Amino acid sequence: MRVIASLAAGLIGGFLIAFLYFGGIRPVAGQARPGAGFAAIPGTIGGQDMFGAYDVAADWPKDISTQPGHEKWTWGAAQSVFAESPNRVYLLHRGELPVIAARPAIRLLPEVGPSIQFPINRLPVRDATQSSLPGPGTAGIDPEDSVKMWLGKVGVDARWEHVLTIADGNGNQLEAWTQWDKLITNPHFITINPYDPEKHVWVMDDFSHVLHEFTHDGKQKVLTLGTPNVKGADGAHFNRPTFVAWLPDGTMFISDGYNGTRVAKFDKNGKFLMDWGQKGTPPKETRPGYLNNVHGIAIDPQTRQIFVNDRANRRIQVFDENGKFLREWSVGAQPAEIHLIYIGADRNLWAFDRATAKMLKYDLDGHLLYAWGTWGDFPGGFWGVHGLSVDQDQNLYLADVDTGRAQKYRPRAGANPAFWVSKPVYAAWR
């Protein structure tokens, strides 16, 4: 009887273990003990990892109000940021906004509705992306309509200056490419082709429906893809394009775009090769290759797979380099809204969700690995992250359209490196 009881206990115990592991509660990789997997610094007691595996670099960059003649002005909506190196960081803003010297006193607004008050404690008093020139530019809005919707007065409520500036590691202004202020109507994205040793600078202008290429010193415009101020969907036209990414051989892919519903492929010289994508029916489109608000593109150079942010349908779609659909994953139910995607050297995909104010880390099959961030206009908080870059020292740079600022985050001492946003895959000049 004792032998039978022992065998029975062993069988039951083995069955329970097998059930819990294979059919019930499974241990999560990297979380074998409390604090070892989730916390940025393993074993941390207390805290919240409010800024993930980073410390905030306060007062970076120096505000535009520190420049002579701009004392009463600050940055407009921060559209994009690109770190060529720790001491050369490109900043793309939608002009300038007036400095708000003090928070207004709370008052009732009976003309709006009963008990409506402004401002609300702990909330910002201005949305930079709505206040900045040339006006609101959400999907479905044509540029000319957006300009009409802007209710301010130029020179009083906003002005179009300092669209593209360059800062050093301490936030000091190195250069201001004001010579291109009149050319760029609504800057969206700035980058350098990582495989280009000449380090040409590329600027996406979604309102003009074009992508500009400049020399590294900003003195010459080398190339413009698209037809300025003429929308379309062919090799010579875009419809509010958003981002661009390259393969190692120089082949480029453009996400097109806010109003376009495709990905356009060009060779290294800017010759149109092909495109793919069809207009879907958001927000519940599930058909492969159907796209709405194509707002982000990233490439895995090892597999040459193209990752596309199908923003309006809350999913990432993956294609081969010729547009063949491979797989997809959801980024979450409503209100999920991914603003950008980025693949670094560790071959993971980072995304920012505007609605939840979270940086999200996925592997390339879509498994969620980590998330961090908090909403707010205080240093380190997120409000509409629209641009992301990482330099050689692992510093992270973000650009917030709603707050109207770029921010720099330094790696926290002792943090798990797996929680840092990875350095770029490659750069010809590094």
C-alpha cells in the first residue's frame, strides 16, 4: 500500500507540474524571482521605473528663447530628432510658439458650458501640435484645408523660424539651417541614410508631398523625390508621406502616408521601382496589404523584411522587399495608436503609443518584451512622441509633437542593457 501511495503521489505531482507548465501558469522568461525581470535595475526595491532604464537629461536642448531676438519664443511642435553623434543632433520643429511665462489663473468658461474651467490642474495649457503652424495635420486632412483651420495670427500666435537646428551634447545650438525655412512647409521626419558615408541629410515634408536630400553641411539640396505641392500615388507623387528607411544596398522604402495607403520602393539613385498597399476601411481592417495612415517604416537588414506601421488599423504588417505579405501583429485594442517604429542593432522593434504614452519593445515576431513611460509635460514625461534616435553612447533622444520639445535620456547606471533602446543597426561613418 505504501508503494502504491508513493507511486500515486508521484504521478499526481508530475501531472500537476506538467499541467501548470504546459496548460496553466507558466514561468515568464527572465522573471524567475521578484524584481529580476521587470525592473530596469534587477532587484530594485521601491520606485516605479517611471523613465524606464534611463535618467532624464534636464534642460536639453537649450530653449530657442536663449537665442538673441527669440527671447519671447519657444519651440513649436517637435516633429523629429536624429543623432548623428552625441555632439551632433538634428532637431526638426514646426517653427516657434510664444513663451507662456506663467500658468494662467483658473477661470470658468460659461460660454463653453456649465462648470467648464480652464486650465485644469496638472494638465498642460497648450497643445503644440495644434497651435503650431501650418495647422493641424491629422490623417484625412489636405494641407490647404489644414492651413485654413489654423485660427492664430502669424507673428503673434506662432511664427515660421528655426525649422531645422543642430545641437551638441550639452544642448547648445551648433547650427540653424534657416536657409531652408521657406522651402519646408510642414517638416515630418529627419534622418541620414546609415549606409551613406557622405552623410546626406533627408527631410520629409508631408504637406508638400516630398522628400528632400541635402548635403551634410546643409548648403545644397541634392534631390527631391515627389512633385512639390502636387499629391498622387505613383513614382513621381506622394500623398503626405511620413518616413523613409534603407536596405544596405541603398534601396529605399517610403511610407506614404497620412493620406496615401502604400509603401513606395526606390533604388539608391531615387529611381522608382514599385509600390504596394491598398486603401482599407479603418479602424477594423484585417485584410493583408490594406493600409490606412501609413505612419512608420523599419527594416531588418538580415532578412530584408519591411515592417510597416498600419496606424489607423492598430497593427504592424510585415512584408518582404517586394511587398509580399508575411505576417502581422496587433498593437492592442482601442485606444492604441502607434506613432513610430524603430529597429535597432539588437533586432527588436520599438514603438511609441501616443494614446497610452508608452515605449513598447517587441521582438520581430510581435512578442511584447517590455514597456515604460508616463504621460506628462514635466521633464521625462511623454506627450505625443513622434521622433526617436539613439547615439553611439546609448543616449536616447525623443521628439514630442504635443509638448513641443525634444528630450535626451541617458542610460541609468546598473540598468539591464536589454531595456535600453538599441543603437542603430549600422552607420557607415561610425
